[in-house]
Amino acid sequence: MSTNTYAKPEEEKKGVLGNLSGYKFEFAFDDKTAIKYVPYFFFLTFLGVIYIANTYYADRVVREINLLEKDVEKLRVNYGSRKYEYINMSKRDEIVNQVKGLGLIENDKPVIKIEIKE
């Protein structure tokens, strides 16, 4: 029998999974198999619960951070206004005006320093 050397042999058609489409996967799910996978199921369930709890915790922390940022902004503005008031109150003219009601007068003479020699 002679073969045609001029014609190319037909290539196998590959499916989405490649050459795996021709294989049969035999898998029986019985009691022994189910019991074998119970620890994995519980482990994955535990990981899912941890993931959900972590998500709730992160959301709560983000909400707290946003509230604290608003409080910090209010306190920063309050600090600025108090600092401005303090600077104005400590000026010489403001102190003189506040003390006039007590009957005190401003000293025009320079301060005398008293030194004691031992």
C-alpha cells in the first residue's frame, strides 16, 4: 500500500480544553468521599466567615476615621481662633485697656534692677 506523500495528514481538532475533550472523567461521590472532604469544607467555611468579619471590621474602622477627621478639622479651626484671640489679648495696648478698669496706670519710667552684693 502506498501513501500519498504530497497530501498533508489531517490534524486533530482541538476543543476549548485542548486534547482533554476526549477523556472521560469518572468521579463517584459516595459517603467515603464526602467524609474525606468535610474538613476542607469546614476550613473554607471558616475562611469565608473570617473574610466577612474582616470586611465588616474594615467598614466600621473607615466610618470611625471619617468621623474623627471631621472632629479634628473642627478642633483645628477652634485652635486657630483661640490662638488668634490669645495673641491679640497679649498685646500691650489690650493689656493696658483691661487694666485701666482696676485703677492701675502704665509706668513711663524704665524698670530699675536691684542688685544685692554679698
